[in-house]
Amino acid sequence: MFCVHPVHSRTRGKQVDIREYIDDVARSVAFLSRIRVPQRHFDGHDGRLNRTVRAFPVAGLLIVLPAAALLSILEALGAASLFAAFLVLAVQTLLTGALHEDGLSDAADGLGGGRDRDSALTIMKDSRVGSYGVVALILSFGLRTSALAGIIPLLSPIGAAMVLLAVAAASRAAMVWHWSTLPPARKDGVAASAGQPDPSAVQAALLSGAAIAVLFLLPNAPLLTIASVALAIFAAVFAFTDVVRDKIGGNTGDTIGATEQVAEIAALCALALAL
């Protein structure tokens, strides 16, 4: 009678889990950026992201890695902090295709200019950028650039790169939290078609995002500073999510993308103040 050795079964199960997680990382990178990944990671995939979101923090780290490496090189070469910060954010924006900035702009226009739920959602779908969106983008780039420029001189080249990676992982975890907290505001929107995140995937994303952030921040910042960063991210994302809930009653692809920007701004500003 044929039987499978339990040790071999557990080993194969772990191998399958690892392959599935690698697939989720690749799908997350493709979803959150313009970086191309091999088609084999999408074979048999239905396009839903219920489980895939667990890999968002790791995907964020990989997406921002080139910008972090550039920051390290620029600081080692003695480049001006403001120039380095602006160039690094430009690279990040190119790698993501301005995905999160677009979400921030559309969300600001809808939430700021919409008289009610329906008008807010209509404005968010409009490809044109309004005054609220323009102001939001100016503030986003201005705050992130100035905060990063203030942080760079306080850290080593490697330390500055590690901080950038920590913020990337934490801000992508914040996206998952916002996504999971609210229902889709539209039945035919991006968030609805991608599916509501599974509770286990949300937990994995939050734990991995926090672990990566602490791991990369710990050599460069005291515990009190790390705690202030965590508090700033939580307060900013919680407040933004509450505004979205009151205004449109649920999330959209734009509000999910805007959450990344809100978390990134909060983290960098907290670091600039606390370091």
C-alpha cells in the first residue's frame, strides 16, 4: 500500500507556500509599479488580490530599492541633500508610474470638491486634475523632499537608504490596512474587482511591514523615534480613512493609493522631527 511520508509532505507543503509567496510578491510588484515581472507568476491567476496583498510591504521594499541605492551613492559622493532627495523621489515616481501620486490627486479632488458621495466619486473618475489635486501633489512632494533632505545629513549613506526602505515597507502595509477597513465604494471599481483582502493576508502584511520597518530603522534611530514614526503613520492613516468613510462610505483605488502617500509623508516628517 502506497503512503506518503509525513516529513516529505510537510517539505513539499513548505515549498508550495514559498512558491506561492514569491508569486504574490511578483504580482504585487507588477500591481504597484511599472516594473515588468515574468508572465509565469500570473499563470492561472484570476487577477484578484485577496491573498496577494500580504506581499505588499516586501514588494514596496523591492520597488524602492533602486531609489535607495541611488540615495546611498549620492550621499557617498557628497551631493547636496535637497538635490539628492528630489532626485530620489523622482526615481521612485518613475518606478511606480506615479500610481500613488495619481491616487492622492484624484482622492484630494473628490474628497475636497465633491458636494456629496456621488459627486465625489464622479470627480475621482475624472482624469482631469483640479485645484485640490494640484495642491495635494505640491504638498506631497514638498513635504517629502524637505523631510528627506533634513534626514540625509544625519545618517550614513547606508543608513539613509535603509530608512527609505523602511518607509516603503510601512507605507505599503498602511495601504492594506485602509483597504481592509472599508468596503468598496463602487461595485465596478478597481478595489471591488481586486477583492477584499483576506484577514490572514492583512495580518501578514501588517506584521511584515512592521518587522521590516523596525529592522531597517533600528540601526539608525532610537526606539523612541521608531515609536513616534509608528504613531505618526497610524494617526495620519486613521484620520484619512475616517474622512474617506464619512465622505464616500468606502475605499476606491484612488484612496488606497493616497493612503501610501499619507503614510509616507507622515513617516518622513516624523523622522525629520525626531532624529
